[in-house]
Amino acid sequence: MGIIQSQSIKNTFITFFGFGIGAINALFLYTNFLGKMHYGIVSTILSGANLMMPFMAFGAQNTLIRFFSHYKTEEKREEFLTFMLFFPLTLIVPISLIFYLFYTPISNNWVIENPSLKPFFWLIPIVGLFMAYFEVFYAWVKVHMKSVVGNLISEVLYRFVIMILLIAVHFNWITKDTCVYGIALSYLAQLIGMKLYAFSVKMPVFRFVIPENIKEIVYYSFFIIVSGGVAVMLVDFDKVMIPHYKDISQNALYAVAIFIATVIAVPSRAMTQIVAPITAKLLVENKQDELDDLYKKSAINLQLVGGFLMLLIFLNIKQLYLLIPNNYSAGISVVFMIGLAKFYDVLLGNNNSIIVNTQYYRTVLLFGVFTVFLMIGLNMLFIPMYGIFGSALATLITVAIYNTIKLIFVVKKMHLYPFTVKTIYSLGILVVCFLLFYFWDFHFDDLYIGRLSISPIINITLKSILITLFYLVVNYRLAISEEFNSVVNSILKRIKMN
């Protein structure tokens, strides 16, 4: 776990830094400077682009990781990299053409309830294209085990650009409409940054050769389109459906709640950057024991960290929403629904990396198709009835069913097991901690710096300190994770030496 632990820790810090900027944007700048309508428009555009991204990328980001280790010579790898660089164009061109030819009926049908979205609807495929090639170049650096700088570009760059744009709106340097276009262009800046870094890691040597295993590559890429589309739909399809039934301002409430809950998955995103190529390599080399060990360690470590973040969010959620405009508080219930869904994702460790890199990936295609229909049906049923809470409930149910199917599949087919007795202990700690801290808060009221109330900040800080001390001490004493205890022991050793 050496390289995994080292790069995962660095990636986690970078990802948290990026999420810190994103938190300022999502919770304060968007809500105070851009307003609900334009915030809802941005959320809809980005969600629509995320839905188009797997199709435009043609699964190249996962296919590159899956097959890179199969090529043993540098020449073959260079030929493969060149091929994957142009591979997505086989779908980008026809998709773009279809969207252009049928733009009017597509846009008119989808913005019936929200005509304010129509002037920006054309941005969806453009941003989807930026996202698609960004993922290709990101995979380019991952297969060379250089994920840290790539993660910095991925998590920080576009959020920093968006922060500047939102501040510019506040000072009336640009209009809100201009800001929406600028946010779309921030994804182009992200793409350019990743491309430059990818080429600095490995400059392409253009050898236009069709790989011998092209049939397998195409089959696998089609699978990734579906499985990747399922994963994206579980995150973003609800934000595309909400404006179809409700006012687009509801998407602003939903986006804030989703962002808060997504923090739970930050460690998983960070670890996946380095675990995915290592998982593929172990599968190619048929190292079953090492893969099972990696599966268990990734699951318990992500459960420990993800569970801690979930506690901090759930136990401070009421105070946190006091820092956001009051008319956003309707999203609190959404945070709990989506938070539980994200935690279930975290519990499974590198489950997805195992599935997409085995010979059984075609079978999982059926699970994905079933999940898509289930999710669409539940959203169509619940959104008209319960609004954004109904959408969150549909997501939780769908994620629970889909993840359970994938877990059973890996256990039965691969004989790999993510859970141990430590999993039960860890879940017990989470339950006890929740019951101890949920039903009370500190109450330092009426404390201001200028017009800003700092009472919620003080209450959250004090409560979080107590939660952190309790959680870390109990996990350390029970030795839930060898890696966690190793890090703590290393820190304590340094403190003693100083």
C-alpha cells in the first residue's frame, strides 16, 4: 500500500482543498451572488454535460487504464495511446451533428417549464466535450502513476476560475448571463491544463496503428459508456429531470444539498486515482491474494474516513444551513438521503475498479440497464409528488439496489470480499457517535463580526472538535485500520521527538 497510501494522502489533501474552494462557491458565492435562477441554470447545464460526457468520451478514459498494462513494449504502448487519443471522435462527431440538426425540438421539449434555460441549452454538448477529453488526458497520466498534479488540475483549477467569475458578478464587472458562459469556459481551461500536463508526462508519438485487440477494445468501450452513464446518471440525471417538472430554482436548492453530501465521497475519489490502475495491473497478473487484500484495505480505510465526514456533516447540518440563505434550508432532508447513498459507495472500496477490469464486465451491463430504467421510473414517480426530496429518495433507492447487485456479483464471481469483522466495529462506532452527538448543539447566539453572524461557525467548530476526538480515539484504540494507526503512530513519534 506504499504508493497507494502516499499518493492517496496527497490526492486527499488536494481534493479537500478543491472542495474547500467549491464549498465557498456552492454554499456562499452562488447562493448570495448568482441567485437561484442562474444557479439552477448552471446546475442543469453541468449535469446535462456530465450525462453526455460518457458518450462523447466513448469510454476511452477507462479503456485506456484497462488495456494499457496489456502492452509490454514501449512501441505498442505509444501506438495504443495515439489510438485512444482519437478514438472518442468516432462518437463525438455524430452526437454533435445530431444535437445541431435537432437542437430546436430537443431544447423546446426540455425547457417547457423553464424558458430561461433555452439561451444556454446549447452549452450542454460543448461542456460535455470539454469534460470528455479532460477525462482522456487524466487517464493518460494515471496509467503513468502520476495522479497528484492531475488531481490538482482536476479539483482546483476550474473551481478557482469559477470563484473569480462569481466575485466579478458581485462587483458588477460582468453580468450573470456572462458568468454562466464563463463557467462553461472554465472547463475548457481545465481541459487545456490537463492536456499540457499529460504531454509533459508522456509526449505522444503519433503512430496511427489500429490495435490487434480492437474488437475487445470497442466492446469494452461500449460497456463503459453504459456503466459510466449509469454512474453519472445516479449523480446527475435527477438534476436534469427536476427542471422538467419543477421550477429551475429548485435545482439550486438541490445542488447545494448535493454538494454538501458529496464531500463524503472525497476520499474515495482521491484513492481511486491511484487504486484503479493498480487494480487493473493485479488482475492482468492474476494476483488474487494481493487483490483481495487491496479490496479489504480500500474498503475499511474509505469507510473510516468517509464515515467520519458523514458524521461531521449530519451532526452539524442544522448549524451549517444557518450560514446559507434561509430559503435554501429545504434541502436539509436531501443531504441525509444523498449522504447515505454516497456512504454506501464508499463502503465498497475499489469495487468498481475490479468490475470494469475483469472479463465479467459484459454481464454487469444488464445491471446497468436495469438501474437506468429503475432510476428514471422512480424520478418520474417521486419528483412530481415530493419535489427535490422525492428525487433524492429515488437516488438513494437506486444506489442501494445497484451497489448491492455489484457487491454480490464480485463476491460470487471473483470470490473477493471487502468486509471483515472490523467493518461491523466501524459501523457500530458510527451509530454510537451519531446517537451521542445528534440531539444537542452548542448555543453561542448573537455573535457577529460586522453583519456576519459567527455563532454557527463557533458552534460547528466546538462540536466538530469533540466528535473528532471521540471518533479518532475509539478507532485508534480498536485498531480499525492498520494504515490509520500507522499514520497516527508516525505523527505521535514525531511529536515525541520534537
